[in-house]
Amino acid sequence: MTDFPDRVTITEVVLRDGLQLEPVIVPTAEKIRLAHRLIDAGLTSLEVGAFVNPTRVPQMADTEEVLTALLPGSAAMLHTLVFNRTGAERAVAAGARDVRFVVSASEGHSKANAGAGVEQALDRIDEAAEILAGAGVRTQATIATAFVCPFDGPTAPQQVARVATRLKAAGAAVIHLADTIGNANPSQVRETVASVRERHPDLELGLHLHDTYGMGLANAWAALSMGVAHFDASLGGIGGCPFAPGAAGNIGTDDLVHLLHREGISTGLDPETLAAVRDELAIAVGHPLSSSLSQVPAAPAPPAR
């Protein structure tokens, strides 16, 4: 099956997934500045933080401040992550317009990441969804360890489809399948996407891919060939889950845009501005970045599409 989309929506996750694994805590003002620069590059969808316990993820302790500074006058979708009722209440109090639920498909990662098994985590999402719906907040969802779990091994596609059923019922408009530890392969991506689509043919799907073993763009290509048109990516390829042993960086937004534009798929992003912001990000985190394009500063960029 080959049904490549003409246009792809990229959600930039560097301010959340990218920074949550960094040893340095980037100042709030710098996060806000980087967000504006990313919007300048053409991004219309960004993850800007997570309403989680700041003692477990101190890099996200300023999510309220970042979100409230960015909301006025912004047309971009500014996503924040929520795992439970408390997170939902914090999101509503901060004026959030767009929230992402996160649930693991595997028991081992769910207990490490959310402190609860899959069923209990889904029950918590149901509570959160009720609060958010009452406040008119738009919701999407991410299914973590949708392909491989660092504790339980490969995740059955049928289990991912079952979790997707619960999240769709909770009101998620788009469900993103996450290769949390970057250990999936294109065959797994195709099989799992097909399994979810078989149960929910009308559901909008996205992919959240990591590049631990260098398979990120190959997995993106497999999803693209099935018509998937929503992708998460992190500028410079930084990031990872602090509760998934072995997790490494995301696919780079710059690398993904380069691939898409070379293949004639539109993103609305300007590669030259992305490259400039990437250089600014490297200064903010204090180390070189890991995307392929960040290793070749003089690489010619194809025109924006």
C-alpha cells in the first residue's frame, strides 16, 4: 500500500521531549524565545511542556509560565502533556487550549512512567478527559511503547489498537504511536498502523519516533507510505524518555523536513530558519546536537514547501 500524503503536519517537541532529558535546565525566558523562533520557522504545532510532578521531571517545572507567556496572540497549537486529573486541572488553570494525553501500551513502561498499570492509567485519562472537555480544551493522545517496551519487549499491535479505542472514546482527535526507545523497524510500524486502522479506519494517526538505532527516518517513510500525515520531531534530534532505559534522541525536525521536501511533500517550514534556531538551541543546551544535518552545517537545503 502506497498512499503518500501531499502535506505533513510536524509537531515540534523539542521544548518538552527534547529538554526533559537534558542535564541543564534551560531558563524559562529562553524556552519562550525559542518557541517564538520555531513559530517564525513556520511551525504551527508545538509541545511546550508537561503538567507532571516537578520533582520527577524538574525540566518541566515551569510549564505554566511558558504556556501563559505564549498563549496571547498565538495561532499555533501549543500542546502540554497530561497524565491524570491533577495535570488536567493544572492545564485548565493555565488556560491551555490543546492537551495531549499520554498512556503506555505496555505494563512495564506504564508502571515506570505513570506509576500505574495500563488499565489504571487509562482510567485516570478518562477522569482528565472529562475535566478538559468541560473546559473546551482540544485533546490528542500519544501511546508510548507502541512498538517495543524496554521492560516487556515487543508490544502486540492488538494491544495498541485496544489502547487506541479507549483514547478515542476519551475524545482524542489524533492518536500518535510512539517508538519510545527507538527500537522499532518499518515492518512493525506498518503492522501496528494497519492494526489500529483496521479497528478505527476514520482515526487520524501520527507517529512519534526516536532514532536510537538509526531507524527513525526509515520508520517515518514506512508510515508515510501508508498515508500517515502527522509526525512529532525534535529540532537537532535531542530528547528521550527519562523513564525508559536506553531511550535516546527523537528524529530531528531538520532531518525530517529535509527528507519530506526532497520528496516533494509540503510542510510549510523554512529549512534555513530551522537551521538558525538549531544553532541557538545548541548554545542553550551547551552541547552539539545529534541530527544528521546538525553534523553538516554547510549542507545545502532544498527550498521550503
